[in-house]
Amino acid sequence: MNESPVSVIDPATDPFILLIERHRRARHWSFAELARRGGLTQPEVSRVVHGIRMPTLRHVRGLAEAFASAPSSLTEPASPAEWVALLVDLAENARLGVRTKDV
């Protein structure tokens, strides 16, 4: 039997995922393009964006590099370091949300 993976984060409400998706779409990037620009694999990006995998620092750094390399018209951080700071905060909030949900 081939079951669908279970989301650990709700992609419809999680601020980390919503931010990633908003900025990915503003650039008209596929998951593959975002992954390529961030030095990640397409399956890694897909699992994070669909809430199946918690983002790691490696994911955060890759996403930060990708978004900082091609600014969009949205108001956003200017440097990879500013992106990392923003994404780390959101990812940590997602982790805390999962932990408190399991308690």
C-alpha cells in the first residue's frame, strides 16, 4: 500500500510555509527552480513546502540564498543574512507549534 505522507506542519496556516510560497510565486519559480537556486533538491523543497518535513538550518540557508539572489517586487529582506534571520524565527515557531500540539 502506498500511503500519502502526513503533514507535520499545516501548509495552509504555517507562516514559514506561507512566506516561502508567497515569495516563490512572486518570482514565478517552480519547486525545482527554487531548489536549484538554493542548492537543495526539488523533493526537499517540496516536502518542506507541503509541511511533510520540518525545515532544517540547511533548508533555511538554501532558501535564503535563493530569495536574496533574485529580489522580487515584494517588500522583503535584502541580504541572505536577513533572510536567514527571518526564516529561522518562523521555522522555530513552526517547531514549537508542533511540539506543543503533541503535548
